[in-house]
Amino acid sequence: MVEPKTPILDTIDRPADLRELDRSEIQSLCAEIRQLIVATVEVNGGHLGSNLGAVELTVAIHRAFDSPKDVILWDTGHQSYVHKLLTGRRDQFSGLRTPGGLSGYPSRSESDHDWIENSHASTALSYAHGLATAFEQQGIDRRVVAVIGDGSLTGGMAFEGLNNLGHSGRNVTIVLNDNGRSYAPTVSMLSESLMRIRNNPIYMRRQARMETIAESVPWVGEVLKKSIDATKAAIRHMWEPPAFFEQLGVRYIGPYNGHDFEAVEEVLNNIKEFDGPTVVHVMTQKGRGYGPAENDTIKNMHDTSVMKPGSYTAAFSEKMVELGKKHPNLVAVTAAMPDSTGLLPFREAFPDRLYDVGIAEQHAVTMATGLAMGGLRPVVALYATFLTRAIDQVNLDVALHGQPVVFCLDRAGVTGDDGASHNGLLDMVLLSKVPNMTIFAPSSYEELETMLETAVTLDGPSAIRWPKTNAPRHQAGPVGEGMSARLVSEGTDVCLIGVGKMLAVVQEAAERLSADGISCTVWDPRVVRPLDSLMITDASKHRLVVSIEDGLRDGGVGATVRDLVAEQSPTPVVVLGVPTIHIQHDKPDAILADLRLDAPGVVTEVRKHL
């Protein structure tokens, strides 16, 4: 009987093990890795296409460099699954994105091979500059490698990092993983240049031949050197990426087939002899080796989650198309996420009224200010966690100029599975400190639609924030309107105020307390800035007020409720919200329950204070 062959992946406990494999074994290993990633993501969710496209590239990087002595940084860490499998976490991979299991991004607590826990794009080059500078200053011999996608190069911070790396001359290897897509098809002139190179396989031969001809021109003396340099510069300008990088002081090499691990490994080993920063341009295919991911032009190429029918995002998507028909000056702006934020139907209906600026949230916000100044009504659709990258622009560009920009913030509050970096916990605290900002928090599908209709008519800036979870349908009584809070039920003992999705929590708590003979009033504040004075006056008449939100407790909505109630009566106010901590990945409801931000938690607080 023939013994079953041990999978090659089972023999890889550390990157050094890769250097013991021959070509055919590496090819088999790559196939095994793809099978495992597909099987795991189908069960646990996560980022599929980005990791399938980086298999051979990751293998080549780990064969060429000695991690963790050499530092490998993954920009937008959703492409790090292969890295995890090759750095001793194979046996834990089935627990990817599950409570207590592996994070969907690099994690310093998991492995010495993980240096940064970033999932916000365009940051790795700045990390790389800092690390390389620290090593050089201390005389430490360690290589620094930053893997960055073409999509991340649409972010301004990446250009700042490139500029400073070129100026400093630090020894950093930049692997440009060019697949033509970020979250959605990449937006930038540089990306268009890269696309032209992707479509021109004779680039390297032609550039080398033309430069050789330039050097053979029979000029003499100093004129010869200057003329050759000028001629070669002109040739480089014909092919924009080399010129772009080299003008910043960064050497450019490529492009290479990123799925040819031998070619990539060879060039990575060769550039160790170079001084200064070097870009190695590799071309990869997102979703490589898995048909559904290869053929899906957007969503399966990034994340396996989709916009679900009945979600808050679906309500926003539906209403945007409706309002677009009513208001010809309504436009939408997003930062490389037209799909995830629900704007694809709007783009189909109004192709000239959606502006995708790439991974550039700061630019998106200030551009929207200009759109508003020019007479349009811009709606900026972002994840709540990404808005915080542009809070200065919200404050000093939009609000200082009093422009009617509407911020629609998806994935607000506790989002869960994607970990600490994706929870949208800061938006209410930060936006509530922006002068003249109106903030809406919908509690149902219909409330979001009503709020969006109101927001696009306001004279100043506004924000609507909603969670990743499904939106309840409005059950009883009229939907709220305008800037008013909505009285859900009346009682005499306790006033419960539930912000956004937390309305469902206080409604359940009110039912439990009623069974104990405690009469509760329930308010849906709807507009959390400014708070409805009628709601505050009513709350002040109760024995106890409890406010609950799925944002940070310190400086949040509840703190304002407490201050306003204190102006009218000595009624105690209990403020419930998320503590100021980084929350690790888990299901949103499980996280809220652990934080006592659920119905039993509210009931406990009421009983304790009464």
C-alpha cells in the first residue's frame, strides 16, 4: 500500500524551509496554498483575490530575504494570508478571522514576522523609511522590504513616503504589486502608465536598446556625458513609471511576471547589492488560480462579503438613485470603494456623477468642498474608519467654509470580523466636535432613507452613520422626520435613549424591565447632533436616564445627553458606550455583549442605579 504523500505546506514551519525546495516542489506548494486559502475564506470570509494573486510573489520574497531579521511590511495587510502560512501559522489558519483565532491582517501579537498591523492603505513606505533610518543610525544590518499595491499608490501618504525615501537614499526594497485593482479598478495617471506597460511586453528590450544607441552617439568631452544623460532622460519620459520613480530618487526595475517566482527571487537577490531605495515592479493577477475570483471584476477580487439586500447600505444605495433623479446637481464621491459603499447602482444610473478618487480620503473630502462651492450637492461615501484619516479636511475645509457636504459613513460602530483597524468608533466623537455639523444615526432601513433626503437639503455639513449589520424594518408608528427625535414608547420611571442600531437594544431592555414593574420611556434620538431639546426635557422628568451608543463612550453622544439633562434637573444619567480601547476581531454582537452593550447590560445598569 502506497503511503499518502505529505503535503509540502505541512513541511514549512519557517521561511528558511522554502530555500530547501526545488522548482517543482515550489509549484506544488503554491497550488496547495491556493487550495487552503479558498477553502478557508469560503467558510470564514475574508480577502480572497488579493491573497491568491500574491502566492508566488510571497514565496519569492521569503526565499530572497531572511524574515524576521529582514523586515517585511505589507501595505494594506489584506494580502498577508500567504505570509501567515509561511511563517509558522499554518496549523492556526483554519481559525482565520474567528474569535481567538488569526487576524485577517498582520498582527504583532501573532508573530515576530509581523511588524505592522496596518489595514489602512498607503502607509508601508513611511514605516519603511522610519525603520531603515533607525537601523542605519544604530549600525544595524537589516534589510527593509515594503510590499505595496498599485492601488495604494493612489494615496497621498505613499507619495510622501516615496519622496522622503528618495531624498534620504535609505536602503529599502519596494515591491510594487501591480494587479490593476485596489478595492475597485485603480484610479490614477500612474496606474494608467503601469497599464500601458502591462500591455507592452517589449518595454524592457526597447528601453535598453534605445539607451544603448544613445550612448553610442559619437559626441566628445563633457558634451557627450550631458547629451547622453539628457537623451536617456527623454527616453525614460517616454515610459512614465521609470521617470516618475527616478525623479524622486528611487531606482525602478521591471516589470516582471509576479507569478514567476524564480525571476522575482533573482531580481530581489540582485538588488541587495544596490544602495538606496529600489522599486521592483511585478505584475500579478488578482484571484489567480480560482475562476470565480479571476472573473469577478470587483467584489470577489477584494472581499467575499457583498452588499446584502435589506442592509443599511442597500437602503442608502436605493435612495441615492431616487434622489439622483430628483436632484440633477446631486453627485457622489468615494475613495476606491464604489462597490462596498453601495454606489454602483448610482453610477449605472448617472455615470458622469460619481467620482472615485482612489485611496485618497483627504483629497475626496476637500474635492467635495470644491464641488459644493461650485454649486453641486456632494455625497461622500466612506467607511467610518477611513473618514478619520481626513478629519482635518472635514473640519477646516468643509465645515469652516460652511459647505453642504453629506458624509455617508458605512460600517460605523463595532464591525467585528476585520479587527481593531476597521471598527468605526471615532466618528461620532470627532464629528460632534466639528462646528455646525449635523449627525444622523438611523435605527431602521426607512429612517436612513428619510435622513438622506433631509441631509441633501441642509445648508451646512452633515453626516449619516450606519452599521454593517442588517437594517430592521420600521415596525410601528410614523417614521421620524426632519431634525426631531422620535418618541417610541412612554413610561414614568426610566428614560432609555438608544442611538442608531442600539434602539433595538433599549426596546428589548424596556420589555424586560416592564416585566419587573419598571416603566420605561424609549427615545430614538435620530439626530445626535444637535440633540432634540424636547427629548432632553422629557428625559429630565424621569428618575433615571440611560443612554447607549455603539461609539466611544468618552466624549460621545451620551456625554452630551448627561450635560444637557444636568442643566434641567438632578436626574442621574448613565452613559453606556464603547471604552477607549482597541477591540480585537469577533462577531459584532459578541463584542457588544462582552462590553455589556446589550439588553441584559442595560437592565443590569437600571437595576443597579434604581
